[in-house]
Amino acid sequence: MCPAQLATLYRPLWRRQLRRLVQRRLGPHRRIRDRPTLVQSVAMRKTINQRGIVLPMVLIVGLILSASIFSFLRRSLVDSFMARNLEHVAAAETLARGGVSLATAVVFHHRFSKLMGLMNDKNPGATLADLWAQIEDSPLETSWGGRLEITIEDSGSRLNLNALIPVGKTEEESQPSDEAEEFLVAFFEKVIDESQGQLAGGLYDPREMARNLLDYMDPDDVGISGKNENDYYADQHPAHKPANGPLLSVEEIALIEGFDARIAGRIKPYVTVYPLLGETGINANTAPAYVLALLQHGSSGDMRLADEEIVRSILKNRQEDRIVCDQTESDSERCVSLSEVGLGTGSIFPPVELPQEAQVFHIISEATVENVVRRVEAVIDISDRESPQLLSWRLL
């Protein structure tokens, strides 16, 4: 026999002997598995492939579920925060509105206390020693974390622009005086000079501004310089007409010829438009220092604004619980005369009787709940003895 035939003949014998030798080494309890068939190999590969596909699918499903849970939690937190914030907003607005009601009660109480003073032959007028002026020093705290701050201002503590136009029955009786024009010129020059150059450069002409403001409020359509008042306003976009009556808000100044938002913003702290038909000037007993500087005093043809020395004199007497009076007999214990504070023996423009009683109040009610702040500004008229009148209301 050839070698190939011998190999074929003894190959099964070698395999049996090799299996016996390996089985003897492994022991009687372990068996040598036969070589898997083709079908078994395919099945094993398919199982392995299935296992390789399932793992990525499990990972993908896990990521999707994790993202969904995170998105749900985030949305829940945002909704919870928004709901809580809405609660704080509602609470702050309610508290601010309540502050206006509280301030109204305070100023109405002030009116009755002054009436009682008149019955005792004393007329101290409105002063910063009154309860309404001191309420801003006592903020209110609620048991649930709210805070309320109320500020009440006498409208007389600012210059009433509407007081510059007389209230008459005819157009002739409602024309502004020369004193009103000269006063406004001095006022606007002061505002421009104190702007530290921001309003300089010839953009604003105090004389033209004074005339345009008075023309806007007086009842006729002919300007002080003889021009037609409607020409400028008809060319605006949108076109409008001069009020030919009292200003309804301080912001309305920006609509007048020669004015813009910048100069109106500088004028705003000094002025008011209440009362709408009032002709009363600045209350020297409640006005802040920068408004006291607008007190124009002297004789006809020689009127000038109050200087720093006059302002300091008024403030010093105020600290000593004394008030400026036309007639010191109204309260001899507290009154000082105009001449004693440096205002001389002449007149004051716009005209005012001192002490001056307050009839219109500007109320600022600011409420804070957590990080939410709501502010309400209102104007109250208490001239009616039975009930106060709400002239203005604005939620900020």
C-alpha cells in the first residue's frame, strides 16, 4: 500500500486513540464535544448577531427614556416656577393697590384734622410734619413676606404748569401774562444750564419754548408771536392739534413744538399738571430744595428765581418745625414771614397763599413679594368733603 492509503486507513484509529487519551486526562465526568455541524454553526452565529443588535437597541431606548424623563422634569420645574411667579405677581399687584387705598384714607384723615385746626383758629396748611408726609418712613411688612412702601406728595410741592394760564370765562381772560413767559424762560434756562452740557448746543431756545408751551395751553389758535399755532402740529406724524386747554399729563410736554423727550425728561421732576384748573403756585412748606429754587420773587419787572441762600433758609426753618406764611398771625408760634427767609416784601410767581392747604396728592405705592415688584401711581383729589376723587391711575 502506498502512504496515502495507509493514512486513510489509520486516521480513524488515531482519532479514537487521541480521544481516549484526552478523555483520560479530563476525567470520567467531562466529555469531549463533537465538532458542531454546519447547521449548528449557522445557529450559533445568528444568536451572536442577535445579541450584538439587542445591546445597541437597549442603549438607544435607555437614552430616549432618559431624555424624556429629563424633559418632563424640566417642564414640570418651569411650570412650577411660572405658577409661583404668577402668584407673586398677583400678590404684589393686590398689595400695591391696597397701598393706594391706605394712602387715600391717610390723606382724607389729614383733611379732617385740618378742619379741626381751623375750628381752633389755626391754619398751618400742608407741611412735611403731617402724617401723609411721614408715612414713607414706615414701610409695612406682611406675615407672608410682602413689603409695602407708600410715598405721598402734595401736588403743590411741584410747579403746576396749568397754573400759568388763568381760568377765565372768555379767551381774553384766559391769556397768559408776561410774567408767565418770563418765568418759563428763566426756568428753562436753569434746566439747560444744569444739564451739564447734555442739552447745550443751541438745540433749545428758552424763549421759543416758553411761548410754544403757553400757546399750546391757551384757548386761541394764534401764537404769542402772531403765527398760526396749528401749522407745526398739522405737519407732524401723526398730525394733531394743540390742546388749547390744560395739560393732562407731564409726558404731553414732549409733543409741544420746540420740545422733545430729552428736555421733557429734564423738566419732569420739577412739574405737575394737577390740579388741572388750579392757579396756585409752589407750596414753599412742602417743596423739595430743587423746586424751591423755582420760587420767583420780587416786584414787577424785577422778578428773579430764589437763590441758594433763600432755599437754605426755608429748609432750616422747616427743620425747626416752622413754616413760611404770608400772614404770621395764622399761626404765630410756627409762622415765619417771607422777608425772614429772604423772599422780600414783594410777590411770588406763580401766586400762592402761604400756608397752602393741600387738596391733590400724588401717591406712589410699591409692593415687593419675593423678587417681584409692582408699583402703582395714583393722583387723588380730596377737595370733595364726602369722598375723594381718583384723577389718575397707572400700574407699573
